[in-house]
Amino acid sequence: MEKEKNTEVDLRKVQMKSLDILLFFKKFCDEHNLMFYFCGGCCIGTLRHKGFIPWDDDVDVFMPRKDYELLKVLWEREVPEGKYTFCRVDENHFVRSQLTAIVDNDTTFIKENQRDLDIPHGIRLEILPLDGCPDSRWKRALQLMWGLIYQVFCLQQPPTSKGKAFEYIGKIALALFPSWKARTKVWKFAEKQMSKYPIEKCDKVTELCVRWGYMTNEYPREAFDSAVYKEFEGYQMPIPMGYDTYLKIAFGDYMQIPPKEKQVTCHDAVLIDPDHSYKMYKSMYGAADERD
């Protein structure tokens, strides 16, 4: 039987929990000279609302690939297990996500596509890596191909945003590599191939750990050369120095308030509880591990 959704919650409380994670994350990045900047909804919210978009329920940030990889090393070395968990797919952890998340273990935010997994299910800050985008059209096509391969084997799901043909090819590819160990080798190799273009040696940057519509975006490198600080919920937070260029490419007229019917959260959560740990719901959601 389909489990009922329980998402009736004070959205502002969820946003404030997200802000707590952000402040902890920013302090860590500042201490280690790691660059990050708001992307997506938080970047728009900074400029349009000086805080969260009123109907948004999370924090997303960009990190250049170099900083993104260094973050993992530093976090695992210096942040003890406790309130926050660093969550990213590796050979020992299947999370059905391409992104890195910093998860608040004292809260609950169970996403539909992760409800069957035994992973941290708290409110989270999600980190998207930025990669260099090669000038050669041929190399760019190969980069996108490796990006799709990474997506299929990292998520263990065929792509559904690029038509039936690619979905069918994805199913065949997964059938050829049925074990988690084999699939890990494939996505690790694909990740290495798609991210091998250093940002500083490219004229453009791109985001690859996203759905197809964003993967094909190419942004001028100088838009992300550094950050500028703007007010967000009473704090000064970084956004890309070329935020207008980035946001227009990604979202069009980003300062335009969408119609009422589109003022909804984008994440399909099945259970949200900002006051209690996801661990108390373990008997209801989660416990599976899709690694073979």
C-alpha cells in the first residue's frame, strides 16, 4: 500500500533549520578558504527577497570542482559525527543522488525517490559541483555523454528527461553491469572523464550533476571567477559575481514573480518534521540498501 505523505509543516521552520546548516557550512568553508556561492532558488531569493523565496524549502550551492573534492577530504577529517552528516555517493554508500548533502540529523526530510534507503533523511544543504566546459564541440559532446553515463550508474536509473530512446539505452547499460561494484567502477570512470577540464583553463563552466535541461547550459567562466556578497536572511552570503548572466541563462526573467499556481516547493517530500530526527521514523520509511 502506498504510504501516505506527511508534509503539513511550518515551512518557515524548515527554512530556519536550513539556514542553521548554511551558517555552519559557511563557517567551515571560510576557515578552509573554500569557494561556494548560492545557485538556483537561493540565488534568486537573495536578489528578489533578500532571503528565501517564500515557498522554497532548501539551500543549494555551487562549488568549483576543485573545492568540491577538497571539501570531502577536509570534512571527513575534521568534522566529527554528530549533528551534521556529510552525505555523498561512494563505493560504500548508495544515496540515489548525484549531489553532496550536509544533513541535519536532528530533523526529518524524506524525499520520495529516497524513501526506501537507509541513509540520513534530515533537512539538508545540497552542493552542486561546477566543471570546466571544453571549447571543442566534440569534446563537449563527449563530456555530456559521460555526464549521462555518470547519472545512470550513480542513480542506478535510466534517464527519463531525454526521451524514450535514451531511457531504453540506460536500461540496457544497467543490465550489462548488474552489480553495485561494477556500476561503481563505471560511474567513477565517467565522473573522472566528465570533470577532467579544469575551470581555470576553460572559457566556460557547466553543471553536470543535474537533469539534462541544466547539463547543456554553458556559462561564461568570468561569471564564477569570484563571489559577491548580498543580504540573505540578515546575513551576508556569496552569490556568483556574474549572477545576472548565470540566472538569465538558467532561468530567464528571474526577477519576475511566478503566478500563484507555480509558487510551490519543488521537492517531492513524503515526510517532513523539523523538530524530530528521521531515526524515529525508520520503521515507516527506509532501511533498504540497493547495493548488490
